[in-house]
Amino acid sequence: MPMTMVDSFGRMVTGLRIALTHRCNLKCIYCHHEGELEPEREIPAEMVASIAKAAADLGVRSLKFTGGEPLLRKDLADLISQMPDGLEVSLTTNGILLARQAHDLADAGLDRVNVSLDSLRPETYSAITGCKEGDMQKVLAGIKASNDEGLAPIKMNVVVLKKNEAEVPEMIEFCRQKGLILQLIELLDLKGLGISGDIDGIERKLQAMADSVKTREMHRRKKYFLDGAEVEVVRPMDNTEFCANCTRLRVTSDGKIKPCLLRNDNLIEIATCDCEKIKDLLLAANARREPYFTAKFDSSRNQS
């Protein structure tokens, strides 16, 4: 039985996100590049495979490939085929290239996908992503292809913005009809753009409408069930509950372990493909993990 990584705050590490590339074929107005700085290189496939094996040996149960846009990696299907048995492997994508790759990805062993789709209106989608209006149809085709290939449950990721917040009821109905999970994500407005939507107001409406509400263990995320639709709300900003229940480590697209999405001052360079050495580096990164929003922990310590 694999050992388990637990940090000094008692948080178990069960998930790993690996950014496969910094490259992307969209220019979303809110993009924060997974908290990455501009990389000098792209993580090699051999290193990715070794990281996955080391993480699985340390008790990680789920692996998500991200970017940039991971479908721009030509070796993606081959990479997925090298992942350890027993590890749930998923992918976050903007979906533009998904329709033509869904079959190969499923055949390689991909379990499911998250597809970013910030609007169901072509003009709004284009304004948010900087792409051609017709590209939204490619994303919809990618969702259908993924469903056909069994890459489910599919989550539709929506960053809540002023430009799209009025569409939330429409998005709920779309996901209900397509059998998708709608994931509403609070904007990490690291650039101070002032484009965030009213996620507080949206969540109050969901609470009032929901048939039932559940709270996921990871990040204490709330899931709202509305007449057959499932809506999950992800709120990382100024949220001690989010940090207190974080179960993830990250790896940047140039091969650095990132203990916290919102910090770049405690990264650990991997620079090896040796599985045993990578285990030591993952353990070292786990030792650096601490909640970014720590008010809850500071309060409990002051009372003790």
C-alpha cells in the first residue's frame, strides 16, 4: 500500500496537476497561466511519466493534465498511455482541438475531461477568448465527441465574469440537457482587471433554487442539484475553507513542483527523471505546503 503525503497542517495530498505546456491557441482575457511565470523550456515526456509514477507511489490517486492547452502536445495520447494503473487521469482543455483527438485520448486511457466554455453565445465567447466566433462550435463538437467516447463525467468550466454572468441560467439548462456538470469558477483576478462577475449573487440564487446541496471534501466546494442539473461552485479567493481542504500539488510546464497556485516563491526544480529522486522532491514540496489564506489557522493557534 502506498504511503500518503500529509503536510504540517494535516492536509493529505491526493491529487496532482501537471501543466504540459505554456502554449495556448486562445487569448482569454482573464488567463493567469496556472500561476506560472514564463517558462524557458517545456517539460519532457520522460519526466512527466516519472513524476506520475512517483506521485502514485506516494498515495496520489488523481492526475489532471492542464496547460496552456494540453492538446497542443503532439505526444499527449502517448503520455496518457504511460500513466500508472489505478491513477484517475483527466484533462482540462479549451476544447478547440478535442473533437479530432477524443477517440485517441480515450483509447490511450484518459478517464474524463473538463472543457472550458465561458459562453454559449458566439459573440461573447469570442470577446472572452480572443478567437473566431465559429470556434465555439468546435468546442461543442469536442464535448459531443468526448461524451461519445465515454470521457465522463464531463465538467463544463465557466469562469464567472461580468460578460457572462447573465448566462448562468442558460448554462444550467444546457448542462442539464447534455448531461454535463457545470463548474462555476471564481476569477483569480491576479491582474486587477475588475472583470469578475457577481459569484456571491449567483450562489445565493443557486442556494434558493436547489433541491439539495452537498459539500465536496476537496476545497469544501458546494454542489447544487437543481431538477436534474448539477452545479459546482469553486471559490478560491480569500477563502480559508478552500485552502484548509486543498489536496493538490502542481507541476509547472517547465518542470517545477508548485506547492500553491498563488505562490511562486517556494517552487522546487525537478531536473531529473529518476523516480526515487522525484519522490524526495515531492516530499520536500509537501513540507513547504501551507494555506495561502491562513486566517482560520492563525485564529485556532491564537486560541490554543
